[in-house]
Amino acid sequence: MTTTPQFVTETGYDSLAEAAREHLWMHFTRHSVYYSGGHVPVIVKGEGPYIWDDQGNKYFDGLSGLFVVQLGHGRKELAAAAAKQAEELAFFPIWSYAHPGAIQLAERLANYAPGDLNRVFFTSGGGEAVETAWKLAKQYFKMTGKPTKHKVISRSIAYHGTPQGALSITGIPPAKVPFEPLVPGGVKVPNTNFYRAPEEYRTDEKAFGLWAANRIAEAIEFEGPDSVAAVFVEPVQNSGGCFPPPPGYLDRVREICDEYDVLMVADETITAFGRIGDMFAINRFGVTPDIITCAKGMTSGYSPMGAMIASDRLFEPFKTGTNAFLHGYTWGGHPVGAAVALANLDIFEREGINAHVQDNEDNFRRTLERLLDLPIVGDVRGAGYFYGIELVKDKQTRETFDEDEAERLLRGFLSKALFDNGLYCRADDRGDPVVQLAPPLIIGQPEFDEIEGKLRTVLTEAWSIL
């Protein structure tokens, strides 16, 4: 890891960290650590899959920023697209008006989406897209003679965003308690963590998937089919450490939604745009939802942009009379964001990014699975370039860490140790303790080996100090 200061200003690099400590309210951050001797990490540069801090230290970006920077850092073509658009038309809303970028991007996203998902509603990001999808579901059923259908079913530990509606859909209780009461109507069902499946299903992934999907039907029956509007699922669930869908699971969810006239929403905020090797991960699983929500990788992080993509059927009631979807965002469909997204998708196609992920995903898995020889590593799971490594106290019994142990392991040691060892990734305890990886989609075997080596060093040390 390089330690030569490369970005020191005249006033010294510590001035930035000090200003951050005094004025910057960082997201999802325990600020107390910075008032007890901790130094605020200040990231100042990125190039390819690497980032640098203001002290010249180099790190591998093992999380693509925040599941965002699909094409890697420093893509001048994307910066140029933003600058060119800003000179031509920096901003105009799509409230009863349109501009070329929004039109072209909507058409392109519709072409990537499965089935008749042809209607694109732009947002600022993923949480807003989820919020939009729930509002559409409610209004659609009111307009089509089923006004009591308003509830949403989602999965345990799933994260769907921070707005009050999206937070109700989120399945992480500690993230919700400070903001209660939330929007009513959120109902939770089991997720698809096969490693933690009920004992009777631990040897049969397909049976487990059927069991988990049928809990959705059970919840609909319990709540009353006339009250349930939508089921939200990530094709590969993020929070909890990358839960892929068991074989047949998503097909069964689709069947259940059809049976009860409930909308199936694929939340692809993280999984879209190459993360699982397709523009939309749901395409790889051969299922067509009623709505897709997406964001993050649409621009590879070079500009904020999100979208809800809905089927023609859901748009139909809005084509007549005075009907309108009275919802929107100032920044939705922003001209600069649209230009960057189009340029980003051009690079995806020109460089064959999705094919690259599909060609290399098995190598990535095999490389990470080497870590299974460590006593602290219980499970390696995921898909595409999206993996979680679950940490355990006892591999034989799958015993996990209690709350205090997880606190000491993840926040007290792993997060800082991984970063100090040159790997930026996520040590997460929103379910059982995991280390989560979602590197830029441009990397290959040399970088897989680098990630594995850094993880091995730190996880070996973590076990030794437990």
C-alpha cells in the first residue's frame, strides 16, 4: 500500500478531515468515532478499480463505491458526456415536457427490460424509485376498481431505501425504529438465505425456494388478497449478504402474484446494469415482473439517476381523461444524468461488459471459495460480481456471533483492518455478520486474486484475536 502523500494541500491533508469532522454530516455514520481520535477517511481520486485518499494511500474499491461504479473510476468519456450536455441544456424538468436525453434513455431502458415493461418514470435514485412503485401500485388499483389493495409484501432483512414508504418495505427493524410510525402496510416474509434455511430444507435448495415463495402466498391469504397490492423482491437480495434466488423461486413468486392479482416488483437498484451479468438481473432468471426499480449502475455513478419501469398494463388507466400520476421529482430525468447514462450504456455494449461478467463470474466465485478453508468463513454466496462471505464462530454448527461479538468483530476490527490493508468493502451485520463484495465489472482474475489475498490476511487475523 503506497504511503507517499500525493494530494497534500498547502494547509496539509488533515485540514480536510478536520473540516469533515466539524461540518459534514455523513450518512449511516457513527460520528462519535471521529471525536475520540478517529481520522475521517477522505477519498480524493479514483482510477479503474482503485481509489486514493488524501494521504496518498491506495485502496482496491471492492464495493464499486456503493454498488455503483460499474465501469470503474476515471472514465473520461462519461465526464465529457456530462460536460457537453451541461453546455447544451443543463436542466429542464419532465413535468409535462420532454427533452431528447430523457426520451432516448427511456426508449433504451424499455428495450432492455423484459416483456411489456415499456413505461419509464425517472427518479433521483433507488429509494425514490421504490417509493414511486408503491404509489403507482396503490393508485393503479384505485383506478381499476380495487381501492383496498394497498399493502406490500417484502422479505426479511431486505433493504429497499430510506424514504418513509420505502423504509416500510425495508425488512431491517433497527433501521426503522427511530423513524416510526412509518407508512402502514408493510408485511414481511422469509428471505432466501439457503445457508440459514430451516433444517428440513438444508439439503434441497429447490424445496427451500418453494417453501420460501409459498410463505408469500400464505401472507397474502392472512392479510386478505383484497388488501395486498405488490410483492417487492430483489433478484439477488443485498442486505444480509447476497442471497441468490433458489431454482424456481422467482417463477413461483410470479405465479403467486398472478393468482392473487398482486404486482410483482423487481427492485434492481443494485442488481441491474451488469452486476449479475445482464442489464436487468431478472432477465437471467427468465421471469417478467410488472415493475422494475433501478438506479446506481445506470450511470456508473457519474451522475445521480434512477427509474421505475412499468408495464403497459399499469400505464393504461393514465391514457384517458383527466387521469394523472401526481408524483415526481425535480431531478428526475435530469438532462446531464440522462446523457451520462446513455454514454455509460454505450460503453457497456461496446466493451461487452455483461458478457465479461458472465465469462468471469465462475472464476470470481472459485477464487472467493478458497476462503472456505478459514475457520471463520461459513459461507460464500452470490452471483455475477456480487458476493457475500458469512462469518461464523463454528463452521460445523453454523453458530453465529452474538450482538456484542459482532460489534467487536465488524466495527471494532474488520472494517478498519480491511481498509488499512488496502481493501474498501462492506463488513455488515444487518443480518448475520458478512463481508460484502461488489467490485467494478471491468476486473478479472488478477484482481480476484488481489481481493482474496487481502481478505485472507485480515480474516486470518480476525480469527486469531477472537
